[in-house]
Amino acid sequence: MEELGAPVRRTWQDVVLLALVLAEVVLSVVVAASGWDLMRAGLTVLLGAALLLRHRHWPWLLPLVLALNTVAWSLVILIVVPFAFATRSSRRARTLLVALLAVASGIVPVLSVSGIGVEIVGITGVVVTTLIVAASASLGMYVSTRRMLLAQLQKRADQAESGQAVAQEQARRAERTRIAREMHDIVAHKISLVALQAGALEVNPNLEREQVQQSAGLIRQTASTALSELREVLGVLRGDGEEAPLAPQPTWEDVRRLVTTSQEAGITVDLFDFIDDPVPDQLARTAFRVVQEGLTNIHKHALHTKARVALIGEPGTDLVIEVSNVLPKGFTTDLPGARMGLSGIETRVTHAGGTIASGPTDDGRFEVRAVIPWPMTT
């Protein structure tokens, strides 16, 4: 059977069953060697052999064996058949009917006994037969219930293990996405500045020596900072058992410094800072990533246009961050895009309870606008 908790055919059980049937046949022949007893013995052997097919044809085979056992009068058949049926049937009503059939098949031979004390023998036989069948059927139902329970527990364990594997895979994917986002945030802004500064040197070959040195120094400093930050991230990813040094997290001053760095790299960007109150560090880190990503996209796609960064808000309201630039006309860039920067800051802003929108505006600009709750400090 393919049902949950169905009995499994085992060779040793069939061997034991045949051995018991043969032992009963031999005993009956030795005790009373008459023609009728030999016929019953042969029928008992046939019924015992038929029970070998019980795993596939049990719904009709076992009741038929019980009916024929009325003639064979085999105690082994009377015990085995109710047990085997009870272990396979999920319907208790059918099991009860088969048990009644077993009692009837065991009582009919007892009631056919004639002679002195027939009433006592008949009553005793009925009681004993009923007890034997009841015990056999009850044990079969217990085994069936226990087997089904164990099968259900095993199925749940397998499902839980499969669910755990899926959860682990999802966690790994989420971690890879988080790491990729961190790498993008750390490296993209610095590398875009390096490319921007190098491009300025390329298109201005007549710069004075002092200006070239200043630009080269700025490139070296920016690249060195990017490599240092990248090394810190890779040190964490290696997981070599050593605690990686924790880099200082961005503060509100670093947000302002992002604009200054872009201005030094040659970007025309204005800062409108209307923040007078101290900004919590967690809020400042989110704002830093938003401004960083907005300026990075300007470095890569709109470096010849005018840009602005606006910071507005106060405790108890919202912190509004706007990074925008005039839409460029016909400008292309060779700098690759990871296509995950805006998605990354959207995740950060949403996690902070805010909202973010990006896209062209009616006045011909491309704007990234984030609105993040600024809780009142206690």
C-alpha cells in the first residue's frame, strides 16, 4: 500500500505465519487423525498460503479467509486475520464487522459440538473466541494508530527539514544581497569620484603642474580610501576567526562632506542645509547613503549639469532629503551601473519607516527624494 503508515511486507513475518500454520496442522493431525481432520488440515494450509497475499488483496481476501475458516477452524487464522485487517483499515466500522465475522467463524464450530456438557463447552467457546478476536483486533488497531502517528511525525520532520533548507537558502540570498549592497555603497561613490577626477585631467592637458599635482593627489587619496574600505569588508567576509576592526560609521558631518568632496571633484552641486538640530546617528547613516547614491549617479550620468542637495527637517517631524540635477541632453557615460544602488537605498529608507521616490520632475530635473521619520529625542 502507498497510504500513510501502511504496513510494510517483511519476509520474516510470512515465514513465522507459515510456521505457525504448519505447526497447528501437524498438531491437529497427530491429535485426531481422521479423514475430516485431514481435510481441515489441508484447508488450513491453503488459507495460510492465501494470507501471503494479504498485503495487496486484503479488503476482500481477509473476510473470505475468515468465512472459509468456519470449516477449517484454525486458531492461527482466527488470531491473524482480525489483526491484519485492523492494521490496514482506516475505517473502524469495517474493522468491527470483520471482527464480528471472525467471532462468528469461531463460534459456529463450537456450537456444532454435541455430547455431554455441550452447553458448558458452547458458552466457554463463545467467550474464549470473543476475547481472542477482541484482543487481536484491538492490538491491530493500536499498531495501526501507532504506525500512522509515527509516519505523520516523520513526514512533519521531513517537511520541517525541507522548510529549514529553504529558509537557509533564502537567508543566504538575503545576505549576499546585503553584502553586494554594502560593496556598492562603499566602492561606487569613491570609484566614480576617481573616474571623474581622472576624466578632468584627460580633457584638460594644459593644466598647470600645481593643478595636476592637486588632482593626482585627490585621485590617490580617494582611491586609497576606497581600497581601505573594501579591505575592511573583505576582511569580514573571510571570517578567519579574527575580529575585524570596526570602521567609524557615517555621521551628519559626513553627509555635508559628501557634497564638499563632489564640489572638489568638479561637480556643480549646491547644498541647501536647513538642519539646525543634532541628527541621530542611525538617521544620519541612512541620510548619508541616500545622498551618497544620489551624488554617485550624478557623477556617472550627469556630471556636466547643475545639481543640488537639500536637507530639511526637525525632530518630531520628518527628515526630507532631495538630491536632484538638471536632466542631461545627449550625455553618455562609460561607467558601469550595478542597477542596485537605488534599490539598496530604497530598502534602507523603508526599513527606517520612510518613503523614497525617484524620477524626472516637471521642471526638467531628475530627483531622488526621501522622507524619513525623525523621532523626538527624549
